[in-house]
Amino acid sequence: MKSFTMKDGLRGLATIVVAAVVGMAAAEATPITYSIVNNAPFQSGYAVSGSITTDGTIGNLSGFNITSWTWTIKDASNNPVATLSGGNPPDFEGVVASATQILLPAPNGARHILELAAPYPVHTPGLGWIRRPGSNDPEFGFPASNLYGAFSSGGTQLWYTEGSPLISTQDGAWIVAETPVAPVPEIDPASFGSALSLVLGALGLAERKRRVVIG
């Protein structure tokens, strides 16, 4: 019987360490970038575009799970009126993420808020979604319990909508951002016909060989 040596022990320890490192690397979440939803009917003629990137966490998020964000607001003439980017949001609570969406749940006794704004001075400029039941505490300078609003870099109110039926999931959660839908690849009829011709040609050749063998 072969005796166990220190060399064998070190080799086994190295294998365990390598396996642990590989496992930790595999366990690390892949960052996800979501596109901000443009709720055009509730934005007073303005359009919103931008993105939110997380560290890949699924479920309840903390502000530190958002690693970067950027947004631009344009007027009806497609002129940019406000733009901003940053890292961890200055005001953040009760936000949930799936693999495809960032959600702000319907008020259920808890406060749900996501503001993509400059921390100092607050809300200048700012873009935010706020949902909380029965609250008269001011947010964005207005008493509101359920609002979606934006301010320009000069502090001018661009829009302020309370109780708006924003784009939502079936259970009433606002969809703040979602991953872009990959376009469905178009099939070139000509290439499809060529492929079909090759298949039919191969089948015909196989049939001719079969007949030769039988004959």
C-alpha cells in the first residue's frame, strides 16, 4: 500500500483551493443593464431614455446594487433638456429586480422609491419614481404618495404625475426599466431555398446510391 506523503497532502490542498476559487468566480453575478421605460403619455410631451446597470442581483435591491445609471430627457422637438449619470442612487428603497425588469411594487404599507438624481443639491436635476401609501411628506417638493416626476438641471419641473397608471406588471408593480428585447433574426428566403436545395440534393444522391446497391 502506498503511504500518504506531505506532497500528496499539498497536492490535495491545492486542488481544493483551485476548486473553491473557480466556484467563487462562477457564483459571482453577471452585471445586468436595463433600459429605462419611456412612459410617454404621462411626461407632458417629454421623452426619457437611459439605462440602469446592476451588479446582477435578483430580488430585493439595495442602492449599492446599482453600479451606474444614465438618463436623458428630450422635449417634443427632440432637443435634450436634461441629462445626468451617476452611481449609487441618493434615495432608494423597496426596489425589486428580475432578470429582465427593475420594478417598484404597489404600495403595501412600505415605502418604494427610486431617484436618479444629483445628490447635492437634491433633485437638481432629478428623475424619480415614488410609491407609498397615504403619505403627505414632500417628495420632489410636492406632497404625494404615488408619483412619477422629473426636474431639469435648473430645478424647473418638467412633469409631475400622481397616481399615474404607468407601464406595470399584472400585479401592479411599475416597470422602471427592462432589458432590451433581442430582435428576431430575419430569414433570407434565398438562403433558405439554397439550404433546402442542398438537403433535397443530398437525399436524391442517397436514393440513387440505394437503387444502385439494390440493382
